[in-house]
Amino acid sequence: NLRKVSTTDFETPATGWEVGTSTSETATGGKWIQAVPVASYWRPSGVSPYIQQPGNDNTTGSGSCLVTGNASSVTTVYTNADVDAGRTYAISPIINVEGMNSPVIEFYRWYGNDQGPRDSNPRTDAWQAQVRDSGSLIWRNVDYTFQSDYSWRRRIFFLKDYLSSAQK
């Protein structure tokens, strides 16, 4: 029987989150923001457009979610709404899972890194979701891929597989 302890759907301003403001960020553009996503497409000559970013989030409500950059309109060149030259972070507030029985983390992601004429090195930028114990400096990957997935993909993990504080 699951009991929700903490949830953020980004439909309203995210309290306690660092979104696109980490001092470790190196991206020159396309940093994480909270917004209603605007669809963006790669439009190669002579073929139907390929979607890069969806025009909707994965929940119901305001339509807001976290996006890396955002197109100003559906006709904006998709390279104006992607991450450029570095890393960007969305960091949650600390969640105390000590003493919980089998805590899990769940999120949905839409990720792509392999379309367009500028992408001469497809699948070289990684998607990473990480966790760490509050007293540790070691981050552990719970979701790590170079594979594009142009759909809202549900990801769910048992924290006990990654964190000593989640062991019971």
C-alpha cells in the first residue's frame, strides 16, 4: 500500500526546488525552467516534421512542467529551445526517507538528443536523474541514458537500491 509523502507536479510554483539556477550549471542556453511547454519540431526538407518537444505536459491542470528552454511558438527553430554547450539541473529539496518501508521515486520524462542537422554527434549527451543521501557527496544514477525517447516515459525506482538511508 503506497502512501504519498512528497509530490511536485509543477502545475504551481515549485517550492524548495533549484530549477536552472545551480552554481554547477554550464549550459549557455536551454536551462531548466517551469513553463507550459510549446511544441518544437525538426522540419527537414521534403519530409514530415519530427517532434522534438511536446506541446503538453504529462499531468492535468495548468499544463505547466519542467522543460529545458522553451520555444516561443510552434514555428520557432527547434535549436532555439534546446540545451546548449553544457549542463543544466533541476534539484529537489531534501526528502527524508529514513524509516520508511520501501520508499520509491517516480517521474515522467521526455528526452531526445539525436535529431536535426546540427546533431553531428547523436546520442552523445546523456539524460541523468540522480539521488544521494543528504550527508554524502556521492550521487547515484537512477536513470541514465543516451537513447532518445520522444514520449512521456514513466520512471519509478526503489530508493533502497541506491541509498543507505532508504534501507530498513
